Amino acid sequence: MILGLGMGLITVTTVVAVQSATPREQIGVVSTLPFVFRNIGATIGVAIMGTILNSYVIGSGGAPLTLAGGEGAFQAMPAFLRDQMAHGIRASFLFGLCAVALGIPVSLMVPDLSPIQQLARAEAGPVRSAAPPGEFS
């Protein structure tokens, strides 16, 4: 539910931001970019987290996890294997938390490309120093 709420708030915002920073002729092309990069990130993230989970299960002597098994497959697993699976899930989500923690500072370094900010800077004109030329303040 929390993920859905967050995605719902971010999805529209990113599309509007991309569309407002793009010339009218390219809006159709760039409108899909947030979705493409979100899907690529989700695919890579799920693959890495699945690899981490499988490494914990295989490390404990179990076979790699598959989608087969049906109902009751988890309960039919030996207790030590379920324990390793729980540790693997914990490690996978810890990886996800670290990825988010590293992503936040990186996202703060992205320059502000808002058309409104660019217009305000253009109207303000060049920044002038208070000191006369040749003197340092």
C-alpha cells in the first residue's frame, strides 16, 4: 500500500516535469522515458534481490528456488531452509534499502532544469559583483 501511494504521487509528477521541460515536438518521445527507466530499474533490482535470496538458500544446501511447488510449498520446506530463506529475504530488502539510501543524495545532485527557474534566471540578468573591477571583497 505504501509503495502504491508513493508511486501514485511520483508518477504524475515526473511525467509533468518531463513534459514541461521539453519542446512540444518531442513530448511524445520523452513522456515514456520515466516509465522506461522505472521498468529497467525494477527489472535490475528484482534480478539482484532474487540472486541474493537464492544465494542464501543455495548456501545452506538447498536447491535454487523455482516458481513450482504450489500451495504449502513453504511449509513443506525443512525448518533450517525456511530460516535461510528468511535471512535471504532480509538481506534482499537491506540491499534495497541501501540502494534507496544511495539514490537520495544522487538525486539531490541533479541540477534544477525547471523552465520557470531558467526564465527567472534569464530575467534577473547576469550576476554582478559588489566590488569594483580589480578589487577582491
